Amino acid sequence: MKMKNFYFFFIFAISFFPLLCFSFNEGAPTDRRVLVLLDDYSLKSSHSIFFNSLKSRGFNLDFKLADDPTLALKRYGQFLYDALILFSPSTDPVLDFVDSGRDLILAADASASDLIKNIATECGVDFDEDSSAVVIDHKSYAISGTEGDHTLIASDDFIQSDVILGKNKIEAPVLFKGIAHSVNAASSLVLKVLSASPSAYSASPKSKLSSPPLLTGTAISLVSVVQARNNARIMITGSLDLFSNRLFRTAVQKAGSPNKHEKSGNEQFVTEISKWVFHERGHLKALNLGHQKVGEAEEPAMYRIKDDLKFSVEIYEWSGKSWEPYVADDVQVQFYMMSPYVLKTLSTNGKGLYHASFKVPDVYGVFQFKIDYQRLGYTSLSLSKQIPVRPFRHNEYERFITTAFPYYGASFSTMAGFFIFSIVYLYNK
């Protein structure tokens, strides 16, 4: 009887095994396991709207204190989480986490440790060295009965990118209260998403200025993002309050503006940018890179110089729920050997397929079909496929070359002249 029950259970488990396998979508780029590091568990309730929005989108949040002795990002050589949210300005982050291609949201404040500032510097962002300095703006501040030092900033200077901030315009200004940072001009990977106004500066509100502040105007970035070369995404800001329920629900009126909004733009702004950071938007993948001779279906192992060929690749974009065809007019392919011999813009059918036709150059060697696609807000695509190119064989050249007709004529005229000379010489007395 026990044996029968065992067999029944075994068959039942095997029948459900395929369902368990297909329940995980390996093709989805979205991070699901997110570690949230806090200095205090009170942030879990004071920032609950932001955390609940992540949970509603299917993320599994694991809350831990920065000084938790059981805290571990990696076990047996494998990372335990797909993304990291640092709401702990005093914690010791691990750069290996980002280097492995995982994502990070870093929120600092005036108590930010040197370790937090160092990781920001590694990402191309420099926080103000003065630990007591915060962003002050006497023109673009939020009108409030409690904030009299103009440190509650109302900013609406957003990056112009639908990929990063979504297609729906953020109507209300975003409230910011925190420390300033600047972007390294030498880094092409970091972008300012929310900038301060020209009248802003970074200084201590409790003391008079004895010298001009180091960070002023639009050089101050309030929120910045980084997309690393391995497509890891990072959001960096100097305000923990940016994510708080209090600023999410606060009515806002920007100084000098007659418009008063019942709710700040913080919730929409943070939600949209977190979708980008966690690869719910702007994530590309390429499939089925192929090439054939014109008129043939099979992919050859080698091309001959001056062959006519066609190249194709499929590119899709993750919409948050499924892969959709990516449509653009700036995708290019290179036929590359040391340098590009052919650079061709690909045409698209609007369904994800990109294609182009061209002639193999009159140079033989080992070439590559190469796509190096980078566009603001999208993950970069770097694809290559190697193919050798050979010269003509001895029996593949044209029998009679038009440009060689003068040489043909010279040869035959020489033969005819020699024949005539021989006849004249032999029979002339």
C-alpha cells in the first residue's frame, strides 16, 4: 500500500514538473529579488508607498538593517539578489554587485559615509565634500509654512527622455530636500535626470557664506542615473526624503508660479525612474543574427570578394510584460576588419526584423558583421559574427577582360607581324 502511494505521488509530481519549469520566464530582463538596506526599520513605514509600488509590480523585497550580522549579497559564488536599494547612508556597499550587471538605487543624505561617496565617485558622481551643506534655492523653492530656509526645492527640470521617465508628462514639480552632487563631465555613462535651477547653490543653511560655494546653478544634479557598459543601471540621489510618503502626498506650489498642485510629482517621478532602473523599460535584446548570399537560404561558411549578400537581425524591446518589436531608423551594421569597410543603415519591417544588402569589398581576410548600438536610455547592443572572405580562384576569373583588349590586340598583331615577316623573308629573292 505504501509503495502504491509512493508511485502515485511520484507520477503526480512528475506531471506538474513542466508547469514549474515554465512558471519562470528566463527571457524577462526584469529584476525580481531586491534587497533593501535600511539604517532603521522606521523607513519601511515612512517610505511604504514606494515599497508597495514595487511589490505591486511583482518585486520581492527583502528588508535588512545595514548592521545585520547575517547580511550577505553572495553565497557559494552566486549573488542572492538581482538589485539593491541603499537607503542606508552609512553602509558599506559592494562594487562587485554592480560589476556583475545588477542594479542599484542609492539614496544618501547629510550623514552619508565616505564609503557611500566613494561608490558614487566610482559611478561618475561627486557629492559635496562639505558634510553640512545642502541644496538651497531662493527662487525655485517650494512655498511652505514650515520650511523657511528654502531647502525644500521644487524642481521641474527633467531630462527629455520618454524611455527613462515614461511617456506621461510629470506635471507637478518634484520636491527635493537633501545634498547636492555633480556629474563627472568626462564620463559618458552618467546622466542628470533632475537638475537644480540656475539660482541654486550648495551650502550650510546654519552659517553665513565666507566664500563662494563650490557647487552652484545647473551644475548641481539632484537625481542622476548611470548605465554601465555591462548594462547595469544605477540611480543616485542625495535625498532619502525624495522617496518618503510625506513628500509623495505634499501639495506643492513653486515660488513665483501661480499653479498649485494637490500632490507633488515625487510618486510619479520615482515610480517611472525605478521602472527604468529595474529594466522594466528600455531593455533591448537581439536575436537571429544571420547572413546569406543573395538568392540563397543557407548561411555560407565563407564569402568570395564581390559577392552580393544580405544581412538580418531581430531586435525586441521589453515592455514590462512581454517582448515587443523595436522600431528605429538608426541601427547600423559594420563589415569590419581592423576598420569598417562597409557601414550600412538597416531597414526595418516594423515587426522587429532589420535587414540590409551590400557587396563584399574587394579585400580578402577575416571580417566581422558588427553591430554596436547605443541610444539614450536603452541598453546597448554589442554583436559580432566572424566570417572569412577569400579571393577569386584561378578558374573563377573572367576569360576575356575588357580592359585587357589592347594587350590582346598587341599579342595578335605581334603574331601576325612575325608570320608576315617569315613569309616575306623565306620567299623573297
